[in-house]
Amino acid sequence: MSPTSTAKGTVPFRGHRTWYRVTGRPEPDRPALVVVHGGPGATHDYLLGLTAFAERGWQVVHYDQLGNGGSTHLPDRGAGFWTPELFLDELDNLLNRLGVAGDYALFGQSWGGMLAAAHAAARPAGLRGLVVANAPASYRLWLDEMAVLRAALPPGVDETLRRHEAAGTTGSEEYIDAMMVFYKRHVCRLDPWPGEYMATFMETHSDPTVYRTMNGPSEFHVIGTLRDWSVVDLLPDIAVPTLVLSGRHDEATPAAVRPFRDLIPGARWEVFEESSHVPHLEEPARFTEVLGGFLDEIRAGAEADAGAGTDAAGAASATATTVSGG
């Protein structure tokens, strides 16, 4: 069971509302942990397990990105509205409205990992650490790897998928059944799917505006506005401690994930051997251990920075006294 939220509400954003949930209270030696969900067009629900870190003294912030969940739905907006820049601006707005922009860490999952990486590349002053979970560094890499994974599906499955994709009948029951073969191998290998994952899945299905516009009809048939989007060129600009996570059976394959490890200075990559796209659900004990260790490192760094600041202030005060006394 997730800890009870400390606060829920919405913040204004460009005439709309962004829904948020805060769990735990701020601690002086712990940055807030801000959770950026995937999709695009999903919701926070499948990541609610991260509220467990509130019991370790972290203030955990979840939110639903514009267009889904508790945030404003805009089913009539076209492709020109739904851009990565929109969601980057929404994240900036949320951090400032909630008062955590001066001291926070980001956990971005799937599309949220790309979004978090793009945010981090701008080097915001208050960012202390970054976790990129189960995310491709570019959709071109993603699509190349989807072809590999699709080819390895049981006989006839990819043929069925491609027949419906060519005909534009991706809403058919036959396509959905074939799609689920892929999902149960590379998205969530648990049977049955956990309730929090089903909640996000159903929320996305109930209003697919953002998902279908930016992504497409399925995880592996990306024909939306993101099909050429990449953060690869931004990665060398990230200057905070970074942890990269992926599953051995992940739809975000090693080839799609590797640029994060290779191009972000000092990035560390952890692979979950029994997981696909949601290790926090598939291997929760190891996930908690790995993420908890990384957050402890961030906290230690924040404490060291605070101590250095205090020492510097003391030295400056002593110097001023000496000059004044002279």
C-alpha cells in the first residue's frame, strides 16, 4: 500500500491545470524526488510505488502530464500543440509552483526519461541527480530495435501486426491480441498485471489523444510526431550524477539505452535481469535497493555541498574580520 499523500491539487499552466500529488515532507538534507511518467499520454499511477521513499525521508512528487489523468484533457488539440517543449515547460512550471526548483532530483521513466534528460541538459541550478529508467535515447534507435524484437515474436504475430498497420485497422481486436503478445514479453512480464499498471493502461486508453498523436497506436508502431525525436546530442551537457536503468527483456533495448551511459559524464547503468519495461514492478526489492543507494549518494553530495558552503561562508567571514581588524 502506498503511503498517504501529504498534498494533492493542481497548479495553473497556460490556462490549463497540472495535477500533482506530494508524499512526505521536505527534509533539509534531501532534495525532493520528482517522478516523470512515461507515455507520452500515460499517468502517474504505475509509478506510485516510488512513494515508498517518503518513508525514508524523501518528499516524493508525482504528477499527470497535461492531457491525461487528473490534468486538463484537451482532445481537440492537434499535433502542433503536443510537443516535447510543451512538456518541458510544464515540468519547469510544476517545479517552481511547488517550490522545489531549488533542490530536487528527477526520476524519468520511458518517454519521461527522455524528457528528464532534456530538462537536465539545460543544467537547472537546483537539480541534484537524474535517473533515466527504461528510456531510449532516440526514437530512431527505438524503431530500429522494435524491428528486431518484432521479428523474434512467435510465428505469424508480426505478420498480423503489419497487416493491420498497413490497412489502418490497428483498433481491431485481432491487432490488439497480437499487440499483447509483444507487451507481455517486453513491457510488463507479470501475470496478471498489477493494479497500478492497469490503472495507467486504462487511463491512456480512455483518452488516447496525446499517445496517438505523439507516439502512435502501439509501443512498436511509432508514427506520431515523436518518430524523429532524439536527446542524443543533449546528453554530454548533463552535469549531475546520473543512474540509467533498464530490464534484460525491455522494449528499450541495450542499443537504444546505451547512449545515456556512453555520453552522460559519469553515468552508471544497472540492468534488471528478470524485468522488461517496468523493473519497479517486476523486481521491486532490487529496484528499491538500487534506487535507494543512488538517492543516498545524492543526499551525501547535497550534504557535502552544504558543508562546503558553510565552510566557505566561515572563511569569508574570517577574512572580512581580518581585513576589518587590519
